Amino acid sequence: MNWIEALLLGLIQGLTEFLPVSSSGHIEIGHALLDIHDSNNLVFTVLVHGATVLSTIIVFRKELYHLFSG
């Protein structure tokens, strides 16, 4: 997988994460449409989900701080 394909799949992940449908499914559809047959698909999927969690924590850091500080 080259960096353009990774960027496109990352955008798909980011845009569909908060929709009430499976963002993992969209990543797999993206793999099929881009004809990506890489052995690291699972690693990539885990990494983009981790990046989504990290970005959500960063965006909501003030709210999370207030929630956990009491």
C-alpha cells in the first residue's frame, strides 16, 4: 500500500467513524475498490482506529478533564 492509498483509507475512516454504520466495513470496501491486497491490512486498520481514538481524546480533552476531575 502506498501513502496515497493509506491517505484515502484514513480519510474514509475519519469521515465514517461517527456515522451509525461500520467504519471498518468502509475501510474494507476501500481496500476492495482500490484493489489493495496487502498483508498488513489488519495492522493498518488497528492504526487508523487508534488514531481516531487519539484525535477524539484531543478534541474532547477539556470535557474529559472536567469529567474525570470531578
